[in-house]
Amino acid sequence: MNTFLYIFLIILNSWGLGALVNYCIQNKTFYKSISDKVLIKNDKWNNYLGLSFFKFLVTKTVYGNINRTIRISNGTFDDLSKMKKKMIDSEIGHSIGLFSSQVVFIYLFINNSNEAFLLTGTALNILLNFYPILLQQSNKSRINKVLKKYNC
């Protein structure tokens, strides 16, 4: 039981670190270039990875209540642009969280040789950081298509 608690605390701290680093870099010149990066450009790969199931979990379970700030209030193009900005912030925060927590898991594995901790931590890191990145990128792509279609 302590293993899951430690892993959860590492990932939770990585979210805080991700939010802090994202806040510090959002006005830098390279921020625009990293915000346009896409991990998986092919929707078939998203389907193979089960992104639609993860999307179902986010929208229909308690997991979806974690971040209630990414919502459309009145459906204007301005709202879509604001929501896209929040998605980019979340995506970059999760990316930093994914990387930083995985570094901690690998460091702890090297020092303690606990394979179960590394595997469990990596699995939860994928679920709690990697899949949200993919979902944000998928939604961001859909928003880009709408904004491009209407020249906004």
C-alpha cells in the first residue's frame, strides 16, 4: 500500500512542478514552438492506444472532475481560443510531469533495484500523464480544424 502512496505523491508533485515550470516559460520565445508539437499525428494510432476509452473515462467518471477549468462557457470562437490556451498549458504541464516523475522512478529504481516500483510507477505515469497529453492534443487538433475552417 505504501508503494502506491509514494507513487501517487511523486506524480502529484510532478503536476505541481509542471504547473510551476509552465507558468515560468509561457512568455518565452520557444513556448509557441513547443505548444505546436504533436506526439501522434495519426488518429489510427490514438485508436490503437485506446484514447477513445480514456476519453470516456475522463468524461463519464470522477476522473473528469479533476480539472474543471477546461470548459466552453458560451461557444464563441474566442472561447475556443481560450480553451485551446488552457489545453496547451495542461498539455505542457503534463509533459513536464511525465518526464520529471519518470526520472524520479528511474533514479529510485537504480538506487533500490525495485522493479515493481518502477513498473507500477511507469504504468500510473502513463495513465495519469501520457494519456492526458494525447487527449489534450487530440482535442487541440479538433479546435484547430474549427478555427481554421472559419478563419479565426
